[in-house]
Amino acid sequence: MLQVDGSPHDWLEGRGARLCLIGAIDDATGKVLGAFFTQAESSWGYLRLFSEIFKRHGLPQSIYSDRHSVFWTDREPTLAEQLINKRPLTEVGRALDELGVTLIFAGSPQAKGRIERLWGTFQDRLVSELRLAKAKTAEQAQAVLDRYLTEHNRMFSKPAQAKPAWRKTSSGLIDQALCFKQRRTVANDNTVTFDGVIFQIPKKSPYRSYANKRIHVHVGLDGAVEFFYKAEKIAAFDSTKTHALGLYRSQKKREGFRYGPISNQSTDYQQLSP
């Protein structure tokens, strides 16, 4: 089982922006399997964390988290969910469910004792390391954290008492699950409108059209967009293309909050227009 959490804190002690440290600890060994700095807890952040850990170690049996909105939703179930007696899921919950990883919710902060103690240790030892390195940015802080984790795991982790229960799977299956997924209907001209951007589906045959078909839209952690009709991939747009088209347009607000890391840099709306 993995315990996961985020710790918003003045990690840089006023030398830079306030950051949130997202991390995961193996409940059996106390080993920190992944951690990185970001500006706030988000679906993208946890999907990235899980992607790195799952590709390196395999799939855990379960993940233990709090009821942050990344993991828990209070929305009413849809009719389809009611018919199969399924609880509504967030994007992260849906992704873990597809991979067969059970999401367990902690009833209180005290129930997450191991990772809460980890944050206490980090806010003492890691903050000192960041101070010594005079880290001022998230990138500099991450470099210090990567070095620190090796020593931390050597000092505080222990060997597993039983055979590890990690399940190996392919990177392709992990990528297909750990992304953002929505449904759209293809227009009569074989285009799809998604987040205010019009995507043209390439015609592979003059006799085949996807007009009025319901398709799946997948947005990867790098910003790439893929369209699927049933099990067939019918179009793909790399991250460079989706940024140019304007998927991340922001009208000078923070961009990419849902589909990528938060950025405080403003973006010119007109320059991103198709």
C-alpha cells in the first residue's frame, strides 16, 4: 500500500514562491518512492506521481489518501452509475480504478500517521538542506530534494517483511489510464470541439466519416491529445500542436491547471488562437 499526500509549506523560507510537496511513501518499508514540488495539489500532479512510480515499480494493491477533491467527489451519481451501483469517481479515482488499484480514504489526518510524520521530518531536515543550497526556485528545490531522498531512504526505510505485492504492467497501459478522459460528439464536418479548440479528424478514406459519432478524448500528462472511437485511435495531436492551437489559452490567467502544471506566466490569448 502507498500513502500519498501533499504538504503546502514555505519550503524556501521566503526566498521564493510558496510550494506544495507531493509525495508517496511505501507503507511496508517507509521508503519514499516519489516526491516533487509543485504550486498546489492537482489531478495532474498526482497522475504524474503515479505514472513515475508505477513505471518504475509496478502497480500497488492500494493507495491510501485523504478526501482531497483530487480523490473524492460529492457529486450525485449519474444514471449509468446508479444502474451499476458505482460511486462517482474523480479523474484520479477513475484512472486508478482502470488499473485495478484500490483507493482507500483516511478518516482523519491521524490515520495517515506515516506520511504525516514524513512531512514533519522533511519540514525539518529538507528545509535545512534547501537553506544550505540557497534554493530559490522550484527547479532548484527539486534538485536538492532528489539528492536528499537517497540519503533519507537509506536512513529511514527498512526491508520489506514479506514479498512485495507490486504488479508489473506495460507503460502503454499506464499512459492510457493515467490521463484525462472526456466524451465528445463529432460534428458533420468531421471536427471535434474540445476546450474551445476545433480539432480536425484526418480522413483516412473518402467513404468513412465519424460525423455524429461519440468518441473518447484523452489528454496526456504532456498535453498531447488523442481521439478514440471504440478501441481505435482515429487522431493524435502532440503537445506542441495542442499548445499552438490554444488548448492552454488562458486570457492572462494561470494556464494548464487542469491538464498540466500550474504556471504563473501569462499567455497571450490572441497568439494562441488557431
